[in-house]
Amino acid sequence: MITQIIAHRGSKGVRPENTIVAFNKAIDEGADGIETDVHLSKDGKLVIIHDETVNRTTDGEGRIFDKTLAEIKKLDAGAYFSEKYVNERIPTLQEVVDLLIQRKYHGIFNLELKTDKIKYPGIEQKVYEVLKGEDFPFHLVYSSFNPKSISVLHQLQPEVEAASLFKINTKAARRFSRRRIIQEWHPSIAWVRSHRFFLPHVQLRPWTVNSEDDIKYCFKKNFKGIITDYPTRALKIRKKM
Ligand code: G3P
Ligand code: CA
């Protein structure tokens, strides 16, 4: 089994995270998958950003949940990374899906529901409305740190692969594995490294696997995948192994 290389927030290491240029870069690099994060705006629109606030990655301030999509779309989401990317915008989930369709992307689309800090009402149903079709070119994988989101999505789309995200606590991941709700775990690489002698018998896709040492370790262990900010680096290493 070849270990999948999944671009974290697009190719976050070389492009402004979670923007259209980042997703295009991941596709151009040949990443086997793309990971991204979804939140809900004040007017109920699904938007692609990592943090609960726009403070770190845009020229604005405040929570996504307190802003309308029109307000969010005014923000610059590229300049924080480099002036080369001035005018990048925060995309909606629909815009990212449209891009993947347009690029005929056959890799994994790993959508993380960011419901661990804010319990966005009805976000799972809204995500389902966008992704319930069956003829997408990509392979959909849901993930979340919030077990309730995984559970709701599993009820809506039992056929879609789902993964438990966690940093340390494996309680929910173990419970969901037993109930066959999730197919794999997406743990932090730190957790994997500290459990190297007693890893569970589930498929793993650790994050964020960036150093050469960690990348090689995951390839040698034949993990199902890695989630990395640097797909090109990982692809080069995989080619040589
Ligand atoms: O999905 C893996 C990883 O993205 C989880 O952590 O904080 O980068 O969303 P974070
Ligand atoms: Ca994520």
C-alpha cells in the first residue's frame, strides 16, 4: 500500500492556507489529497478557513460566525503570507468543490468540520447539501475533532469515509472505531511518535508531517496517509524509497 500524501490546508507551506491558489498548487504538485477546514458565517454560509477568527490570515478582525459572507469576501486572505498573493479571498465550500470539479481532481478531498470550539448549528446538514451528490471526481473523507459532527455526518452519508481527529485523547476515536462509524484515525504526529510501540490496528493518517524524518517514518510504517504542508517534499522522498 502506498502512503497517500495529503496537502494540509492546500499547500500551506508554500501558499496562503485554504485559498484557491493553495488548492491549485496542491493539485499542480500532484498531491494525492487535499485537506481543508470549514466554518459557518453569520448568514449561514459555509466558508473555508482554519481559525474561528479572521485575525491571523486576513486583514480583518473578528469571528467568522459574527460576519456575513459579503463581509468575509471583502477581506484579503493572501497578503499575510506574501504580497504576491494580495487579493486572494476566503473561498466558500461550494467554490472549492467547483474548482475540484473543474480541475477533474481524482484525489482525496478531506473536509474537516471545525466544530470543536464553536458548535455551528446545522453545519453538518449544510455540508451534506453541498456534498451529497455521487458523481464528484474526488474521493470524499470527512473528519472532525468533534465526535458529534462525525456521528451526524455518518447518519446522513454512511457511505462516506470518516476519520476521527485527535491530539491526545483517543476515547471517542476508540468508541467510534468499535461502532464502525469511522474507518481511520487522523492523530497528531506527536501522538503517533509517542505510541510508536503500541499503535492501534486502525488506518492512520497523521498530521502535520513536515520534517524529512517524520515523513520517512510514516512511509516506513506504511501508514494510510500523511497530512503535510509540503507535498512536493513528501513526493520526492516517497519516490526515492
Ligand atoms: O486534519 C488534520 C489537521 O488539519 C488537524 O489540525 O489544526 O491543522 O486543523 P488543524
Ligand atoms: Ca484541519
